Amino acid sequence: LATLHPPGVETLFLPATEQPTAVPLDSAGEPLLGRTTTWSSFAPTIASVSSTGEVVALALGATEITATIDEGSARLNMTVLPQPVAKVVVTPATTSLPQFHKASFGAVAYDKRDKVLAGRAIAWASSAPATLDVNATTGSAVAKDVGAAMVTATAEGVSGSAAVTVTNPVEARALWVTRFEYTLSNAVRYDSIVKIIQKAASANFNVIYFQVRTSGDALYFSDLEPCSPRMCGVLGRTSTRPAQDPLDVALAEAAKYGIEVHAWLNAYTGFIAGSTTACNQFVTSTPANWLKARPDWSVSTKNFTTGAITRQVDNCVGTSEYMWVSPGVPEVRTQLARVSADIARRYGPKGLKGIHLDRIRYPSNQVSYDQPSQDAYRAVYGTFPTSNANANWLNMRRGFVNQGVKEVYDSLRSVNPAMVLSAAVFPGYQPRSGWSAQWSFTDLFQDPQAWAQGGYLDVEVPMNYPATATSASWTVKAYCSNTDWTCVMDDHIQRIERGAGRHVYVGVGAIRGWDEMKRQIDLAHDRAATGMSVYSYNLVNSIPNAWAQLAAGPFKHKATLPAMS
């Protein structure tokens, strides 16, 4: 006879060992000494046994260990199981996460000897899903609201946890304020400036793009460009200039609420156009409007059959909205940089934080055949442009705009390296199959990707909203269908932020009402967007209870501005 100890069934955990003993007995049950034991395993890949009887667990499963002595034998049924989980460690153990941001947690299971147990299923949970929502399978988390939560990871009934604090959001919330929203046709409404900023503060906006340059004129006190008719009644008439500077008023009021003000400048618009009323304001002044003083700076088209050049400035009434100056004229670029630096120098000490460029492009890809631009082409290629579609000519005009942005950037850095340069750009960048749109790169010679990659733009602000309340362009629709808002937002974030390391404040339109505006803000929050810019004050103000809805909903908590790259 033979007996094994332990008897019967034994459980062994990977990668443990066991040393059973075999005792030979005679017919009376008395031990027999000096007998040799032979050991074997029915499934040696599950558990092996040595000549001395040491059993080593090798893989999950079951086997039978046999001890043979002379003619007698004994068997031990052995099951090999995984090592039980003794503890679970979650990383990071503590973390702070701004609202709307995302995080990924990891968990490692250990046995009682602190050895890592790989491949164990982890189940995730949050103690406060309304504050921090955690994916039950992956451990990825989204900060939904300000507060505290515990993230728990459980493996085989054993849990570990991490403490999470969700802080106020870190995002830019900009609001475009146009000249029409704080002026009459011939006077500034200072009470409107105060009201605009107070309402913006009530909804927790933290940046205002305040328009102070329309088209070679000034809605602030300037010695470089003429006073706007919307401030002085007549272009450049300083005798009727008001006692208060609108930009000073905006800066002082915004400072009460911790709101940044950035001066919004239309870059290459020469003067307003399109009506007798507008064109009658295009008068000689001191200082002079740049297009009035230099009509040869006007953008122009060319008839390649006859060679005739047609200037916009010669058809003010027949030109829509603005007559433009040419970015190909070096003095035009210099003037824009000079004006930008002057504003930064004089208003920076009063709290101005940046310059925001709009209309930083050509009005179309059919212009400009002004003499300086053509001379620049001939200096490089030996002849004037022979076709509007010539690739070198297309690239050169795009390069003129790029150079203009860089000159502004450099001028600001010379005044104050902390002064932020942002630019409002068209939402569509390059032509996309199946889409119908005007493209910034090909149609307007506007290349913000080059500006970001070149390091001379801090913030790109795509004007990702429709022009009219009835238009469906740049609204939320089926993903990446024609002019889909979300698809365009993702494109800008990918190219400008991830590709070039500069910020994107995605444009949000209020023109289609509350539902569309909130949908866009929520999608921006879903992407943890660096910022957004809402167009515009009057459009938000026209939505019933919009300011209160923003304050109670997507902008519930005050936000800290993200640090510049």
C-alpha cells in the first residue's frame, strides 16, 4: 500500500510548487522503510513532478500526480489555477483634471508576493459619474463637471482606487464684438460697450475681440490713420472726435471682470464700398486713409486678351462691401505692421493682450495686378504674369499674405513678446471632394497653416459659422458631409494644434439660434478644444435668455485661459 500527503485533491496556483510525500505501508498499516518512490504526472505540461516528488505548476488545468512504490501506488488530483489577486494599484493615484478634459487611468493587479498578474480583467467605475464619467472597460475618463470623484478598478473582487479632482475648465471663450454693435453710423455708444462687456462677463466669456479698425481708419485714438466716420461723423475729422477713446473704455470695463481684450483689425480692406452712402464717406483726411492717398495700392484685375487693368478703387459703388488694398504692395504690409505695433505699444500698458487680424487675405484669386505686385513677379521670373492660374503667380500672392502676417508678428514681438497675434480665417482650407465652398488656400491666398508652422501666428480662429440664418453651411450635420461643422473643427485642430503646435479657437455661430450654438459648444467640449470664439455679440443677444443659458449650461464655471504655446 501507499499513501500521499496531502491526500485527495490539491489546488496549486501558478507558478507555485508543492512537495507531496509518499509513505509505503504494509498490510497492517505500518510504514515500510527504505523503499524507492517513482513519481509521474499525467499532464506534465500542466504540472511537472521531479524524481524527488517536487510538483511545479506550469499552466492552467488539471493533472494527476502518481507515486509508485513496488506494486503499490497512490494518486493526487491536482488543479492548477491562476494566482489570486491580492491587490490592485491604479495610476495615477491622484490627479487634477480641468472640466471637459479627458484622462486615461491604468491598473495593475498583484499577487500576495507583489508579483504582477498580467491579463486580469479590470472593471472600472466612478463614484460620481456626473462629475467624472469613466468607461467601464477601458478606464478612459471625461471630466463632466467641477467636483471630486474616486475612480475604482476591480479585478476578481479586489479593488484599487484613485482620487480625482475636476477643476474649473481651461479654455478660451472669445466673443467677437463688431463695430456695428457699439456704434451708430456717426457716433460711439459708450453705454453699449459697458453693457456688452457686462453681459459677456455674466456668461463667463474671458476674451473679447473688439473691432477698432474697419478699413484704413480708426475706432480708437490714432495718429497714424484717420478717425472712423462711425466715431467722428466724417472720416478724419478730429474736431468732432469724442473725449473718450472706445478702446480705453473697453479695456477699463473688461478689467473689472478679468476679461482679456484683443484689438480686432481688418487687415487689407481699403475702405467701405457698395453704396453711395458708403462711397460719399471716402474723402480726403488728415491723416489720410491709405487707399484714398494711394489709389495705386488698390487691388485690380487684368484682361489677358487686351492687357487692360481694372482697379477696384475706380468703382466704389459697384464693389461689394469693401475696396481692398493689395498685400503685394510692400508699403501696405508695412502700414499694417506699423498700426499693429502702435496699438500694442500704446494700449498694452492699459491691459490690451493681443491683436486680432481679420480680412487677412485677398478678396478673390482673380486679383491683384497692381504694379508693385507685377514688378515683384518679374524680378523673380523675368516677365509679368501671363495667366491668373500660373502656379508661381498663385504661390507668390499667397506668399505676400504670409509675409504680411509675419511682419505684424515681428512688429508685435518688438513691442511686447507676450502680445498675442490671432487671425480670423475661412473655415475651409483646401478643396475637399464633394464639398462646395470658398477655400482659403486656393480662393483667397490665405494659408494659416503656413503661419502656424512658421511660428508667426499664436491663435488661429476659423470662422466656422454660416453667413446667414437660412444657410446650412458650416453647421452641424452628418460627419464630414458638405461643410460639416464638426469635420472642419477636427481638421483645424489636427493641422494647427497637433501639426504645428499653435492654438485653435474654433468659431461658433449664434446666427442659427440657441440649439445650433449649444450643439457646437458641446462638440468643442467633447474634443476638449483649446478654445472657441462666438460670433457675435448681437447674434447671441438676439437669442432669448442666451446669456443666462450659457451661464447655467456650457459656460457654467469660469474658465482659465490656456497658456500660449
